[in-house]
Amino acid sequence: MIMLLTAKSTYASLALLTFTCGALGCASAPPPRELQDARAAYRAAAESPAAVKAQRDIGEAKEALGRAEAAFDDDPKGAGTRDWSYIAQRKAHSARARASALTALDDGRAAKGELVALRAQEKALRDHELDGARSALAGERGRAESERQARADADAKTRDALATIAGMTATQSDRGLVLTLSGSVLFASGKSTLLPAAQARLAEASTALKADGRSIHVVGHTDSTGSDQTNLTLSRQRAEAVRAYLVSKGMTSGRIDAEGAGKDHPIADNATPEGRANNRRVELILVNAKP
Amino acid sequence: MKPSSIFALLVSLTTAACVSGAPVPADKLARSESAIRSAEELGAERNAEGARYLQAAREQLATGRKFVIDGDQATATPLLLRAEADAELAMNITRESTAIADARKTRDEIASLQTSMKGGK
């Protein structure tokens, strides 16, 4: 029996011991429930994949089970058998739990390493995206500034070119550069045919306008004298006359459109002759390109 | 345990050793007490299974201590050994549960981070 217990594998030894006892009938009483549980718990712990991580604990469980087996051999129904079986079972469970805890700790450590690497990767990605966004913003600002500067230059150039033309003023508005030609310079009263002097001035202006390159919105305005419909029609015809003349001077027709605003947008008092004269006008709006 | 109880226990242990001649299980008593303290410090009471074994360890320690005081070393010894084994089991079950939960939490964080990276959030 002692020889069997000192065999190299405890599990094999126990199995052989059980078999031998059973075959020889050496134990008249069957092993108590506690011992059976202890054997099963020890087997589960020793055979678990993580057993190698808790060798010391498995060893303690093995020793306790050995004592339980010895107590059973000595007195199958004795308190020693129950006590050592109880202790062996607890130690076997404890060894299995410890092995599992150590496995989980290893897994947790590996996961933490992965998490650190992943966070670094995420940060690099975010930094990269942020750099890209910053560059794009800087580029966008640069482009916007270039466009603003180009517009300012074009306005200045056009204003300079038109400054010498009598009866024409240039102002800057949100929509673009607005060139205003007095109606008295352009047309005879109630007419929409350009006066010869007006043609000469528009011919001069067309050179600067062609160079500017922006689209032109021609708007005709009247004073408040006469009916709304008459004023609307007259203002539209005058705007069309200016447009047609500029096209005849070589400006692309697609660049110019015309509309009549009638008396709806006065810039001076219609109660005085001077005010009415100022309200009778044609505006050429050099439209800024939309950003 | 009160100081007077500790004194009484020590006197009993000494007397028992003199009377019976058997080895005094003072080390076993200390070991089971230490194991129970460790399990408590580890938070075994917050783990359902751990708490059950911790309670069993306390009860067996209490009974074992009475036998020690009565000088019945033979009965006390297995109870103290049982108490120690239960306390150690409570400890290891708690460790296992905590380690598994921690690892799972980290894995969940990884999965969440991977999802947000894939989504470009």
C-alpha cells in the first residue's frame, strides 16, 4: 500500500488504490461522501489547464487528500476521514480558484497592455486628424484672404478706371461694387434711348468692366413721378438699354443681366427736383463671387 | 477578542499543554485567525460565495477556540484546520472573481475604443 502511495502520479496512485481496494475488498465500507467529493475536487483542480500556475496549492490539496485516504484506511467512518476530506476538498477548490485568478490576472495584464497601445494609436490618429483639420483651415483662411484681397484689388482698379468718367460714382456694398450713373446723363426725360454722351461714357466704362471680369447686374430706377407700372416699365427698358449697349461693346452677354426696380428704391427726396434727378439712375452692380 | 479573553486563552493553552502533553494548536489558531483577517481585508464579504466560506470559517474558528479553552486539543485542531481552509478558499474565490471582473472591464474598454475608432468618433 505504501509503495502504491509513493507512485509518481498521485492521481494514478489514487485510482490504482481505489481499484486495488475494490478488487481485494480491503475496505468493507464505501468511501464517505466527503472523501468522494474531495477526490473529485482534487482531480478537477489537478487536471485544470491552469493547474501549473498554482502548483504549491495543488500540492497542499494533494497532501490533505493523502491524509484523508490514510484516515479512511485506518478508520473509514472516523472523524479524521471526514475532517481531512473536508480540508482536502476546500484546498482543492482553493487551488483551482487561485489558478483561475492567476490566469485572469495574466489576461488582465495583457489586456491593459493592449489598451495602452490602442489608446496611443487612437491619440496618434486624433492628432493626425487634428493636424489635417488645422492645415485645411489654414488653407481655407489663406484662400479666403487671397480672394478678399483679389476682390479689393479689382474694386480699386475698376474704381480708378471709372473715376475719370463724369456722372459716375462708385460705392462698395455687401453685394459688390456699385457704379451709379445719373439718369439725366443717360436718357432724355421719359425715354429709354441712350443719349450720345451716355454712350461715350459707357464705352469708356466697358473697357474697365471687361477687365474686371465679374458678373454685372444692371438695375434701372425712376423717381416717383408717374404711375408705378409706367415707372417699372421705363426702369426695365433703361436697364435693358444699358445692358444691350455694353454687350454691343464686346462684353459677354451671359455676364450681364438687367432688371427694373421702378420708384421703389429712392436714394434721395422725391419732393425736390434735385432729389428726383438723383433717384433717376441706373446702377451697375459688379457682383462678388460667392465664397 | 478582548485582552482578558486573550489572557484566559493563553492560560488555557498553557494549562492544556501541561495536562495533556499534546502539542498546543496555538499556531493553528493564529493561522486560521490570520487567514480570516486576510479574507476580510480582501473583501470576501462582498462576494456571495466568498462570504459563505468566510462565515463557515468564523463559525469553526469560534467552536475551535472554545475547545482550546476547554483543553480539548484533539477536537480543536481539525476545526481550526477547517477554518483556515475555508478562509483561504474565501480568499482565493474573491481574488478570482476580482481578477476576472478587472480583465473583463479592460476587454470591454478595448472593444469600446475599437468601435469608436472604427466609427471615427
